[in-house]
Amino acid sequence: MNDAPHHPRDLGLEIKALAKGFPSPGGWRTLFDGLTLRLPAGARVALLGANGAGKSTLLSILAGTQRPDRGLVRSRGRVSWPLGFSGGFANDLTGLQNARFVARIHGADTDATADFVTAFSELGPDMRLPVRAYSAGMRARLAFGLSMALAFDWYLVDEIIAVGDQRFRARAEAMFRDRLSTAGLIMVSHAPAILRQYCQGAILLHRGQAQVFDDLEEALERQAALAPA
């Protein structure tokens, strides 16, 4: 009999000594260098910073779709791709095939995932069309439905939360809030009203550094007072 105490998995998110830059007409531009922070499981934070501060790049690194120059991201929890992202589909595959493929990658039940995405996205027979035939709205519905079909411990949001008509947006928002009841959130948005709906704290990127705030309002005030990066 094993009497060792059970320790729950730490689902926090740790960023350690992260560096990322890119070449520009004026020379090498460093977005951040030595970026280090830790977020506890279930944290809901806004990712703030001026245009070009590296917000979307950092989200891509957290999602694993872009590699840092140095440093690491560590989490035992499952991290989503940026919600609303619809550029990663295989265009020659159908919506159903894409849903099944992503489910296999994440170790989810392929039939259950495909059924959920079909019902939630309301794409119906269009799920059997190649994604290259989809409109931007259809691709976004497929992407959002797939994001909700898989249970993540961290959700990443880059501006887009929901798409479609008012009825679909209401359904999507309700589903998203349900998912957040057991998950953390990192959200990029230029609309403070949206951030206030979902976030309590914030990470402020400025000139390659990150400052973590427990209070969103304090972070928004700090961002407004900063000179452009």
C-alpha cells in the first residue's frame, strides 16, 4: 500500500529568461530579453503594452507556434492556441478532417471532438467541404468551435473572442465563460471594457520588460502614463 501524500499537479505557467527579437530596417529589434515571470493556475490576466511591444509574439511563444531566441516556457497544464486563430488549418482537408487531426494531436477523442465542433460551429454539411472553400467567418467558427471542444488549462486570446451573429456570439461567450471556470486566461485586447469583463490582473510589456499587476485598473493606469516604447 502506498501511503505517500498526493500532490496535485501544478498547473501554473512559468516564463524564464525569455528573449525574442527580429531584424528591422533600423537593425535588430529586441522585443524582450530576460523576460521572467510566473502565473498561478487559474489566473486571468490582460497582456498590455503599446503596439510593437511583443504581445502577439509572446502569445505565439506561449502557444508553441513560435520559438523564442532564448529561454523557456514551462507548464504542466495544457495551453491553447490563440482563440480565433484560423491560419493553422490544412486548407485541402475538410473541416471534419481538420477537427479530427487536431484532436489526435491533443490526445482527445476524435469522434467526440468532431461531433462537438460540428454542432457548436453550426457549419452543418459545410464541415465536409475543404477549408479552402470557407469564408473568413466560417473559418473563425471552425477555429472557435475547436478551441471550445478541447479542455485547456490556459486559454490564450488575441483580440477575438467570438464571431458570427448575435445569437452565436451569446452562445460562444457562455461556453467560453464555462471553460474559464476551471482554467486560466491570458488576453490581449485594445478594448479595456472587454478586459474588465474577463481579467483581474495584468502583465504590462514595456521596452523589453514585463511588470505583473494583481489589479487590472492599476495596470491600465500605468500603461496610460508610459511613454511609447
